[in-house]
Amino acid sequence: MTDTEPTTPADPETEHRTEPLLRIEHVVKSYGDERVLEGVSLEIDRGDVEVLVGPSGSGKSTLLRCLNRLTEVDSGRIFLGDLEVTGDTDPNEIRQQIGMVFQDINLFAHLTARENVTLGLKQVRGMSEAEARERADAELARVGLADQADSYPAQLSGGQKQRVGIARALAMDPEVMLFDEPTSALDPELSNEVLAVMRELVEEGMTMVVVTHEMRFARGAASRISFLEDGEIVERGPPDRMFDDPTHERTKQFFESIRHD
Ligand SMILES: Nc1ncnc2c1ncn2[C@@H]1O[C@H](COP(=O)(O)OP(=O)(O)O)[C@@H](O)[C@H]1O
Ligand SMILES: [Mg+2]
């Protein structure tokens, strides 16, 4: 088309695409007297996987929750492309575009796997029963649960429940997926089936922010690892450098401590 013409001004569409998809600018959050996020800034490109690591209480979950407005920031701004997450936008709109998967698998016990996925599609997206059902079944198949659509949570393993949670978030067709220790409550075997689904999402080019202690996943899948401590990003870099040659003493100590777990 016109890209080859030297006189054509820069295409705003193309220019826009080179910008980070998620921009976190100086986010501060306190609970009472405790500053939990001390002015966190982070830019994440489309298709990248940001893994957040750090000691318990360092603010990882709070940061994720700010990203989809489960928690309101005190100051600072967060953007998803042109959409200001911290602005006036309806939080439901944001949560469709930024899906989240939690450690504690919060499915409705009285609904089947399929119904857990169709609920949001009908209530938030306004889909008909038939449309929602088709969509839910496709997403359940995507996470390897085509044959469990009619099962209730009590009939599913922890790993299967977590995969229903992922299908539920994916059904909204989000731009970004947030994962907060999605395998921490699971036995290793069940963790692996969840991690396999997450790796597939990475391969499909999903933009992801992942809090995890699964260091093999982090090393293999992360574009960048951020090490948080006391509400600050102490160090950030590509996984190999963060693991093998961290600059900061605290990062070094952290990776050494988890290696000996
Ligand atoms: N809703 C809340 N009310 C009060 N304090 C909170 C709340 N959520 C988190 N905190 C505190 O904020 C700090 C950071 O917590 P969190 O973001 O959960 O850390 P992490 O996920 O890294 O373990 C902790 O000291 C925690 O006790
Ligand atoms: Mg946490």
C-alpha cells in the first residue's frame, strides 16, 4: 500500500502499535499507614509476558489488582493502550479487557463448568444462551476440558477448576491476562496442567502479567522478570540475566533462596 512511498507521513496505526500495551506510571497505594506500592512504573509490550516475583507482602497481588481495578490506586496512572484503567471507565469494561486468574479458584459451586463460563458472557456481554454456550464450549476445549463442561466444581480436580477459571477469563476475549499465583494451591502434577495451558497462551501471543513461584515457567516463558520488594521494583530484566547475573544484592539473595527450596 502506501507504506513504501517516502512522502507518506507515519501511519498513526503503526506508530500506535509500537507503544507499550500496558503502561503503569508511578502507582502508589497504601493501606492505612502502610505504603504497599511505592510508586511503581512498568511498561509491558503487546505479546510480552511479565513475571513478578518477590517475597510475600512485597505488593505483587496489590499491583495486579490495581491493573484491573479490583483495587483503586491512591495516585499514579495505568493505561491499557489508549484506555485509562485508573480513569472514569466502568470497571466492568476494564475487567473484560484485562482478565484475571486467582490463586483461590473462585468458581460458583452450584454451577457447572460451562455455566461458570457462560455467566459473564450473558450478564456482561449480553450474549444469548446459545451464543454463550458455544463460546464457553470453545474456551473449555481450549484449556483441555471439552469433556468436563457439565461437571460441577466439586467433581473437578484443583487443576481442572483452575483451567475453568482461565477459560472464564479467556471467554471475554481479553487483551491482557493477569495470573496471581495460579498454581500455588495445587500439587505439582496439577500445577503442570495449568502451566501447560499458560504456556500455550504465551505461544498464542497473549500479553500476560504473572505472579508465580514457578521458576521453570518464569525462566522459559517470561519476556521480563520484575523483582519486587517493599512495594518497589528493585530490579527488572530478561530471565536469563535475572537468574544468572542479577545486579542487585537483594535479587541475588531472592533467587538463591528459592533455588534451595
Ligand atoms: N485489603 C488489604 N487491606 C489491608 N492491607 C492489605 C490489603 N491487601 C494487602 N495488604 C497488605 O499489603 C501488603 C502487600 O500485600 P500483597 O500485595 O498481597 O503482597 P504479595 O502479593 O506480594 O504477597 C501486605 O503487607 C498486606 O498485608
Ligand atoms: Mg500475593
